Amino acid sequence: MNRISRILRSRILFVDDEEQLRASFAKLLTGRGYDVITAENGQAALDILIHDSLDIILLDLKMPVMSGEKALDIIRAKYPDLPVIIVTGHGDVNTAVECIKKGAYDFVTKPLDIEPFLLTVARATEKRKLDQRTSLLQEENERNLYDLNLEKSRLKTIINCMPTGIMVTNYNLELVLHNAALMRMLDVSREISAPSYVAEIINDDSLIKILKGILDGKSHKKEIIFYELHKGENVLRAISAPIPGPGKDVSVNIAGTVTVIEDITAFKQLDRMKSDFVNMVAHELRSPLVAIRQMNSVLSEGMAGPLGERQQDFVDRGIKKIDALLELINDLLDVAKIEEAKHLRSLEPVNIGRIIEEIVALMEPQAREQGINLGCACQDLRPVLADHKNIEEIFNNLISNAVKYSPEGGQVNITAKSRGEHVEITVKDTGVGIPPEELPKIFEKFYRVKHPKTRMVTGTGLGLAIVKGLVDAHHGTIEVESIVDKGTTLRVRLPIFSGSEA
């Protein structure tokens, strides 16, 4: 019989040297739902305990071979959790009390009064059941703690073997988990005890502010925040996110933060080498191309003598190809400047409405030639603090793209208006549109939407990358919405000049 079954049906050993008493009370207890075993003396009881599991022992004191008192001493030593009820005559009450002091559960006197006797047995049975349940729960708890410690050990081993730094904080921004890679990247050699405030290992106010913003719920509940910090000559990238607490509403149940830190120094150096190379090549190419274009312009304008019709056509085609190459080189140089943060030449209050109207006027002949209706509406615009040339480049790219990718008979509308603390400019076309899966890629360098209707449209694939870089540099935002074969809408928001900005 297993332990669970014994909890449901108690097993009693009745030890007494009177055979008739053993038989009658065994029958009584069996009728009350107990399993009963009998023994004639203390030694016989001990022999039974060796190979059988019991829940209660009813133990007479005065018996041959081995008395109840001696048997009790051995039982308490070997089986301390087993309840023992002393069965004694009236003259042995004092001895029974001494047995209680030695650890017996209770005692009953002979001749046995049935109801009190059964009540004492029932209480002992209940105690035994509770003790067994407690033991089972304790064993289960110990197993759970062992499993938990094992999982924590595994997790710690895995985290400490990771080459990236791991940092977990609680709601009070105290470190609850970190690994050796984090300490190495942050150049922390001392031992960090938990809990310790995160500022003890991170000397970067901006990152700490980001973590506080996550905990305060200022960031979107699913938002992952990227941040670069410098440690000596090394560049580290921190990727931080909230840890959800209990409950369904994660936005108000943030238990802490988790941050992964990577060393991106090598990538930064490689990117700088690439930018330097592109910059050098672009500069080296632009000078001879400008010279070649000037010579072709001299030929095209007849300054070196008259050209035949076919010769004129070849020279004009050559000029167009050179212009395309110069456009690519200029775009590459713009991208390099954006990546090096050298694109903002001078900041001043800029009238965006005037710039847009001038660009629309310049684009009007091309749009009319393609059969495209180009409209513009600028209302009550307040100035923005910006680089005039950069703003021209942003909207020149956006409006020229809208015209290029719109079919004959299409519509391009530009609207600009002040909205709160921003100026919002929308460029909407009725062109080929962009598939949903390609929308996240359109601001990548050299990326161009693949569509049969746009094969003949020339471009470098750098325009929107330049626009995104310039908008970000002016602390603005750019969003795109598009439906295939219906058109695309690009929305730019730039902060309004308050008058107190430098």
C-alpha cells in the first residue's frame, strides 16, 4: 500500500498482552474504517515495525517480554513522527503521564470507554494525516527549490558564457542579474553585490534616463530602445526593454528592465573605413567628371565647331549619363556627411512654405510634361530652426520622387500646416504604391521598389535614405503610408522654432 492510500485509510497497531481485548478492539476499529494489526508485547510490535508501515500505535504498558515503556523509548528514537497512544490501567496513570512527557501522543485507561477511546484515536489519526500531508508538501517544496536552484544555476552558466553583456534590474533600478561580459565591457573589476543601484556600474546619465523612462511607462510597452554609449575607445550598443510584471495590462505592470550590451567598436571602425573610402572615391571621381561634362557642354553648344545631328545626339546622351553619375556621387557624399554628422551647416529660422512653393514651381514644367497635376497648399506655417539647404534637399527629393513615380494623369498634392509644436508636411501621390512588406526597407541605402512600371525611372536609391537622415538630424519624424496601385503618402513633422533655441 502506497503513502497516499495510507493517508486515506489509517493503519493501526494494537499492542496488548490480553488476546480477547486485542480481538474485540480490532473488530471495533476495523468497523470504523481502520486497518488493524495486533501484537502481544513490545518486542512483537518492534518486529512488525521493521517490515510494515503504520499510522498509529496503541501500546499497553504492562506486558511480558518487553514492556510498553521500553518499547516507547525505542519507537520514539526510531520513529519520532509515529503517534503512540498509551493504554494503561487506573494504577498506571502516573506512568502514562511520564510517557506523555517522553513523547507519547495521549493515553487511555482500562477498562476502555468506547466513545473517548474512539475520539482519541480519531484525533491521533487526523494528526498523522496532517503530518503526512505536511511531509509530502515539504518534500515537494524541497524538490521545487532544488529544481529552481538547478534552473538558476543553468541560467547563470548560460548567461556567464554569453559574449554579450546582460543586465537585469528591478523596478527600483537595482541590479538583480548580470554577467561577466557586462563587467568586462564596462571595465568594472570589483565584485558587485545584489541589490546594487545600476549607477554603480554605468556612468552614463542618458542610459539611466532611458531605463527610468521604461519603468515610468513613458516608452511603449513593447518598445525596444537602442542606445550607443562610449567606454574609453570602445563603442557599446545597449538594447533595453521592459520586463512585464503579473497581470494582463503590461503597460501598468512593469517589473523591471533587461538590457543587452554589445561591443560594436569593430563595426564602427569598419563603417568609418567604408565612409572614408566612399568619400575619397567620390571626390576623386567628381573632379574629372565635372571636367568631362564641361568639355561635352562646349561640344554640345557648338563652341568647338558645328556638330551633325547624330553627333549632337551622342554628346547630349553623354551629358545625361555624366549628370546621372554626378548625382550619384553627390548623393554618396551627402550620405557620408550625414553618417559623420557634418550635414548641418548653419541653423536658422526657415520658412518651409516658401521653400516648398519654390520647389513646386521648378517641378511644374516636368509634371505638366508627364501629364501630372501638381498641387500645393501651405497654411499658417510657423518657422522651423533648420539648415536651409538641407530642407530644400528633403522636399526636393520627396516631391521629385512623387512626380517620377506617378503615371500620366496622376495627382501629386503637397500640404503643409502647423500642428501643435510641429509643422506637418504631407506629400501624397497617386503612383504605383509600395507593397506592405517593402515599406520598412524604403529608407535603406540603395533600396529601390521593384515594380514593372518603375523600371524606366532612373535613380540612385539614396534619396529617401538622405531624407531620413536629414529629418532625424533636425529632430523630426517621417512616416510612410502606401497602397499598391493607388499611391503613397509621406508625412514629415519638424519641430517649430520657439524663438529661445540657439
